[in-house]
Amino acid sequence: MEKQVYDLLYDACEAFIPLKIAYRREVLAVTLDWLGRAATCRDQETKFTLVYSTVHCYRRVGLYAIIQALAGSIQMPTKVPAEFVSVFPYFDRALAAIDGVHVPVMVAAEDAE
């Protein structure tokens, strides 16, 4: 992710990250790393030199901040497609699959280049 894109996302999420967290930019970095590569908490402990409980906390806080900041841009699916229910019985409990395969991802016409 380019620095300017990260900065824009952080600016949007900043209001939703508690002030008691000293390194607020790190919250977003941990969350994006987790979502982007499905990193384990143990892996992120090493990568960010944080303790397990901090990684876990940052993930929850960061995800909440992203969802709140982008609430107008994210349209959550209302139901699970029937073809997935038989193959993936727990799909309806998934956090999100934003790869465009499981949940259709479409760019608004005005945002497309």
C-alpha cells in the first residue's frame, strides 16, 4: 500500500481509534496486515514486536475503525449465496471475504478511472 493511501485511510479512521492507545497508526498497520495476508497473532507478535494481547486488541480496534470510517462505502451482503451454504456451512459467520470471489466487489462508476 502506498504511503499516501495509508495516510488517507488513517485520517478517515483516526476518530474511531481510542486516544488511550499511544501508537494509533500501528493499530491500522496491524489490522491491514492481518486482513491482507491472514497473518496469525503469533506471526504479528514477531513482525511488529508486540505482545499477543496487544496484537489481538489492535486487530479488533482497527477493524472497528475501518468499518466505521468506511461505513458509507462498504455495503455488507444481506444474505449468504445458496451455493456457498452447502460447501461452506460457516460462511455466514465469516468476518468478511473482500477478495471479490466470495463477496462481489464493485467500484462505483464515479470512482472508476
